[in-house]
Amino acid sequence: MKRFNWEYEFDPAFPIHLFPYTVVGNRDPMHWHRYHEIGLCVEGAGKFVYLNKVYPVEPGDIFISNNYESHVAISDGAQDCRYLFLIFLPSVISAPGSQAVDSQYLRFLHYNPLSFQNRILAADPAAAQLGGLIRRAYQVYTQRGDFYQMELDILLRQVLLALSRARSSSEIVHHTPDLNPKIAEAQVYINDHYTEPLTLSQVARYLGLNASYFRHLFKDEMQISFKSYVTLLRLAHAQKLLIASQKSVSEIIQEVGYSNISQFYKIFELNYNLTPAEYRRRYRDSYPDAPSL
């Protein structure tokens, strides 16, 4: 079931794409993708939900999403929220045979999702610089004049340089830039199936690996255990539904992959120090039609 993987068919020779996107309420599902994404909020307000984080959104904010962390944007109430997104495959910057320095542009995107700050506030000088670069890149991309690919290549590198400077090196996972192919395959499988009953042994069998070896390999590569990763995917999905849907907690528990209601409550309170009902009340102020619990 590939409900949560958003794909884009890039030009293999030049895998960069820029596009405007309007977020309408909570219509979009939690999702992930195999490309990196830099988003600029240009109008409206809302929230951006990641694995274990919920960020308020205002115009000028920049959001960073790498090629495995699940996320979704929602808008506040009846007000839509408009973004300008820059997406690209890592190969456009750093491919086999490229210069060693090229991999440095992508280093900050190999972050620990538990501690990484995905938002750069509009008030931060870096956000203004990045917003200007993204707008210029979109203009170049749509006009497609002479040498536009060369100019886009330069602009993308300027964006990545500015982001590298804006993010603290302490937020970066210090491992090799290329994820182990088996763990990359595991991410695809987990992100597609986390709302179903899912065990480490099941994923290990799918990969053709010993379960114990896979457990250690996953934690070494991802900086988080398999169980914690699946839990955070489910909780992030639950956060989005609590904030911006009219579904009951019981319906949400079932949708995100839990069969044991008491287990969900225990895990939710352990992670957020709030019950699901308290969480909904705290974050749903822009969604007056959400149900009372």
C-alpha cells in the first residue's frame, strides 16, 4: 500500500523541480518521498507536522524535509496556506564520480529526525536570504531562458550553502552520506506499511536479512531503533489527525496502526506529556469544527 509516498517524475538528466502548492485544510496525508524538499511559506498560516514535532507556520518560514522523514502541512481553519517548493534528487548535486566537495552540500540533510529543527523562522535573516533564492530559482525554472540549467545549479548550491550555515553541525548525523541500500529499502517498506501490523522480523524477512543483524544495522544507520521509528511514524500521523480532523480518538488509533487502545494512550502520553484529548484541545484552536472529547 503506497499511500504515503509522494513521487515526482524528474528529468533524469536534471532532477530539480520548483512548483507552487496550496495546502487546503487537512486534505493531505502524512507522507514521505525519495527526494529532498525545501519549502517557503508565501501566504497564509497553518502547521507543519513531522515525526515528533509540530511547527506553527507563517509567511516567510522555511521548512526542510529530507528523503525519509514523514511530514505533512496543514492550513489553519478555512484559510488556505500557499508554499513554493524546491525539490531535487541528491544525484543532481552529488553523484558517483563527482567532486568530494559536492557531498558537503548535502551533509546537513543527513540529520537525526529526533533533534533536527526543520523550520527556519521568517524572522531569521537566513530565511529572507533563502526566500529570495527560492523565488529567483522559481523564476528561472519557469522562464527557461538560455543557460537556465546552469543558473539553477548555481542557485540550488547557494540554497544548500545557506542552509548548511543556518543549521548547527550538532544537528547532523555523523555517518557516511550514502545510506545502506538495505536500510533505504527498509524505509520504503516501513513508510508504506506502518499503519498495518508490522514487526522487525517481518521487515527483516522482506529484506532477506537476519532479524538480529537488521535490528543493529537499522539503529546504526538511522540513529533510532526500529520500534521507535515505527512508533514516531504512527504518532506523527495521529498528531495530524488530532489537530485537523473530526475523527474520534478511537478512529484515529485504528487508522494509525494500533489495535490496543490502552497501549496507544500510554505511548502518546509518554511522548507528549498530554493525553490525546488534551493534545487536541491545545493545538486545535484553528479548527473549531473538531469534535469534543
